Amino acid sequence: MTEAQSKTEGDGTTEEGADKSPSRKSGRRVITASVWVVVARVGQYLFRLGSNFILTRLLLEEAFGIMALVTVFGIGMQMMSDVGVGPSVIQSQRAHDPKFLNTVWSIQIIRGSLIFLACLIGAQPFASFYEEPILAQLIPVIGLGTFIRECSSTKFWEASRRLETRQIAMVEFSGALVSAFTMIVFALIHPSVWALVVGNVAGAVTHFLMCQFYLTGHTSRLGWDSEAAQSIFTFGRWVFGSTILTFLVTQTDRLVFGKMIPMQMLGVYHIGAMLTTFAPSMLRMFADKILFPLSAQMREKGVDLQGVYRQGKIFNNTVAGWMLCGFIAGGQVIVDILFDDRYAQAGWIVQILSFAAWVGIMPLAARPVLLAKGNSRAFFLANLGKLIVMAIAMPLGFHLFGFPGGVCGFALSELGAYTVISGAVYRAGLGSSWGDLLVTGFLLGVAFVANAAARAVASAGGGAIASAIVIFIVVTVAWSPRFWTMYGTVKRLRNREL
């Protein structure tokens, strides 16, 4: 595939746009690519939400609790063996060299084999620790799914490098769709946690097949180039350390709660936590796909990055504030609409974790700007700060107030990361955190009013759907002025030279 073909497939531009300025076309290309990433993320979230809507009516709560532990173990094995092969392909100048790509694929297979072996060895001790014998059977199957995914062709990373986000979105859509469909069909036939595990493996097989036969690029073969391997491992050593810390700060809640609360309650917690993941994941994409390339380009030209940071913050705070304000106000209403009475306690979990997500999103616009300035140390320290607060607040909260206190302690850990990033932002001359306090106060005030209005509707005999509509109206009206400001921000970003 030629470079011109790649551009045409990646962003849909044609020769008809040749009259436009290079900066305008470049900006639109990144925006278009990012739109496809958003579409993929939204699609995956909706598939997951829709399948859980059905599966919670077919399976017992403990099935989701057990699956949460299985997932944590699998993610742990993946993150603790991450040497950054994907980013290596994306950033390497040898990304078109068959020897380099064959080495990457060989490393992937070795990694997948080691993960599968670790799952075989670690399954029984993990099951014994949590006193759930079925974990010893489920974890090796998840390990097999991981091995299959690791055998996927390097065409996936080549497509990512070429910004062929439409093709990547199709791969991810297909995997999510097949996984959800398999889970539901299996649950109808054999309603147990095995439905969730088999669906996970089916998604991995779909990913492998789509990468092999749908994407274009180099056909992967076993091979080894010492120079290529050395460059991958040199690049990946920093990824390795970072991902271990990221695993600890993102999965500790399930590891700790899995030992301290009944498996049914862990399943309820897992469902509640799932509902709050969309806004943070989407805005991290925005930071990585739009703000980071913009910041890097402007930094090279010696342009002050304060404007980029301010515009990114307006976008983040508006989108996240609107969504999470609704979740904080109506977490219980959302859960009542989507799930049955067994999951009622997920309502307050959604509310607490939504506020934690808000605290985590507020400094997110600083990430690409600080990285463009060469400050990656701040994010390592931020994760470390979050882990320290978590280690103190979670057990203390659990000891004083039980499970709700433990959840609040986990939510408070975001303040550790926020404090570190805010200090780095101030030292970089990007601004202070006083504005965050004002927006947070506004968010909580609107959430309180919306929640009170929903309660009034419920007292008057309105159902959960009527309460949800009232919350949506109140929150949307309150945040609408900020959306006008955000619209101008998006236009300015679109016209930048990215």
C-alpha cells in the first residue's frame, strides 16, 4: 500500500481537497482519525452495556464477581509482561522492515506463551487465596484466549501507525460483537460464569482472524533480528515499569474487595464500576489522539502551550462534567432502569466512582502538554501518589465504615494523582487549580439540584424513566452554556497544524 493510499483509507481525503491548506488538511485528518477511535470506543461500550443488560438477567451476581477476579488475573499477566511491541512498531523507523516485523511477531508469540504458562501455574494458588475453586479452571482458558490474541498479525500495529482507524474500528467492533453474542447464546444454554469466559475467548479468536484476513500489511512469519529485538526491549523497559504501576492503581480495588466482600457483592461492584468507565476512556483517547500531536507540533515551533492546555481543559471539563454530573445525580436511577433489584446497590457505587472519575479527568488535559515538554516523570509520580493514598484510605475506610468506606477510600486515591499533576502544571506555568474547584462546586451543585428534582418526580408517582428524563433536562440545561464555549474550542483545534 502506498502512502497516498494509506492517507485515502485512513481519513477519507481525496484530491478534491487539494486546494485546502496543508495545516487545515492535517488538522482534519487527525480529527477524522480520532472520530473513528471514538466510534470504536462508543461501540465497544454499548456492546458491553447491552450484553450486561441481558446477562445480568441470565446469570447470578457471583458470576460477574468471579469474572472480575479472572479478568484482573489476566490483565495482570498481560501488563506485567508488556514490553511495548505495539508502540515500538508505531514509533520505529524500521516499521516497514520485514525482519523487524517478524521479530515483533515472534516476541508476541513468546509473550503469549509465557502468559498462558503463568495462567496454568498461578491459577490454583490464586483460586486457593480467594477460596473459589472454579478460578483454577477459568484462568487457564482466559490465558488461552490471551495467547490467541498475541498471535495476531502485526498488521494491526501497522494499521495503527498509518492512522487507518476505520479498519481498526472494524476489528474492534467485530471482536466486541462476537464476544457479546457468544456470551448471550452460551448463557441461554448453560447459565454460568463459563458464558463470560467463552465469550472472551471468542472475541480473541475474532480479533486474530480479522487481523490476519481483513487488515493489509506484512504477512507475519517467525524470525529474529538481534538489533530489532534490542531496540524493542530498550524502548519497552520504560513501558514495563509504567504498566506494572498502572495495573496496581487500576485493579487493586477488585483484588482487595474480592477478598473482603462476598462474591455476589463483588459482582454488583463490577457492574457499577463498568458503567463509569466510558467518559474517562473516551477523554484519554482525546488527549492521546488530538492534544498530544498538537502539543508536540507547537512545542517544536516554540509556541506557548498554555492555550492548548486551556482549550483541552475546556473540552474535557465540559464533556466529562455533563456526563458524570448526570451519573452522580442519577446513578441509582440508571441502575434501576438497566438492572433488576439484585443490583440495586450498584447505584451508590456508580455515584461515588463517577465523582472519582471526575477528579481523575480534571488534570487529563495536562498529560499531552507535559509529555510534549518532556515531563514523563510527573505521571509516574502521580500513579505512585495514587497508590500511596489508596494503600492508606481503602483499608481505613473499610475498617471504619465497611464496604462503602472502602469504595470511598478507593475514590479518594484519585486526589493523590491529582495533587501531583496539579503541582507539575503550576511549575510548568500552565495555571493554577482554582478553576477546578469552581467547576467541581458547580458540578456538585447541579447534581444536587437534579437529584432533588428526580426525587420530587418519584414522590409524585413518576417512575425511574421519568426521573431519568428530569435529570437529563436539568443537567443539560445547566451545562449548555459551556457546550457553546467548547464548540469554539473544537473549531480552533480543527484549524491548528497538527
